[in-house]
Amino acid sequence: MVPEIVLFWAVAAGFLIVDNLKLIPAGGDYLRFGRRGALRYEPGGRLEARGRDLIFLNPLNLFHRVALTSSVLGRLEPKQLRAARQMLRSAVPTLNLLSWLGTLYLVVAAALASLSMQFSFALVLGSFLGVHLLFWALSAAVLVSRRKRLALTGQQVAVFVAEGFFVPAYTINLGKRLWFKHTLELPAMTLGLWKAKSLRDEHAKELFVHQLSQRLDLLEIALPDGDAAPLRPLIGEARACLTT
């Protein structure tokens, strides 16, 4: 019986881990944001799959979230940044609430997984199903009542609610996965270049500039041959920004 119990919890954990893998749209990038909704650029931490960047979010930290962006480099207008920040500020309180619910759910699920080795698995499984229905109902109520703040359509809400009902990991991870439906009209790395200019700590600045330079190297390697790639001149301009 023990192997079957371990397999059950391993599958449940596997759904959560896979749900924290995210492919970046072709030509796009991402920005990190936490509980306060402040956007920041992370030059590293990328894998690659199917010719696109792949990022892995910490499945145990439900506030480790990303906002996808439409481009990597380009001109960043202050009004673009204001619009993105306003959109995110409107949603962050609801995302935080869902992440807190997910964190509590995760803690309870981990406790039940531990107890399943000591008590009747049928009893623990019944308790888990009851816990799942409770947290799913709470998350669904939050989602339905605050969908306008999250800029979601009724159909998108219905899909999230249905997915969360059938897959506990999706209910746990709802505070992250909701924002995958949105793409900010921002060049993410340009925001990183702005940050590099504003850093006062010389050691932190040197490390961040080095990471940005490495990121530019990877972008350049991935460019097609020839000078027609629209990203090529932008990479050159970004390198110039790093050296001035």
C-alpha cells in the first residue's frame, strides 16, 4: 500500500511542479513581481525548450510570480510603464489573497501527506478531498467576485474554476497562473537597463550589468544570420547603454 500512497502524492506534486514551468512567447520576455507588485527584470534563470525560453518558478513560494511581456528590447515610454503598473496594482491584492489561500492549502496538503503514512489512507484521502473542495470553493468565490480587477472574461474564469476543481495543484497555484493570461506591452530588458543606471551599490551594479551582458550574448547567438533581424540594432544600443 505504501508505494501506491507515495505515487498518489508524487502525482499531485508533479502537477504543481509542471504548472510552475512557463514557456515565454516567441519574441517576448518576462518581469518578476511579488506581493507589492513592483516589476523587476531578471537577466538569468532561463532554460530552453522548443526554441523558446523556459522559466521555472519556485513551486513552494506561491508569491514567486512573473508577468509576460510582448518584447525583449525596444523603446520604453513612461506611459507604457504607468499603464502596466496600474493594471498590476489593480490585480495584486486579489492575486495575493489567492496565493495566501494556496499557501495554506499547500501546508494542509503536506500535513495530510505526512499523516497518510501513519493512518488509514482512505480516511486521509477523504479529508484531502474535503480540504480541496473547501479551498476550491473559496478560490472560486474570490475569482468570480473579483474578475474585473483581474481583467478576465467570464469564459476565462469558468475555465480556471473548472480546472481548479479537477486538479488540486491548479487551485494551489491560482495566484500565479491567472497572470499568465496577460501580456504587458513592455520591452522587459529595457526596464532592466533603466534599473542598471539607477543602482547605487557598485558591487550590485557590476553584477547586474554582467548578467545583462550575458543575456545580450545569448540573444545575439539566437539571432538568424544576416543583418535583417530587427533585434540586432537594439542589442547594439543596449550594449552601448551598459558601457556608458
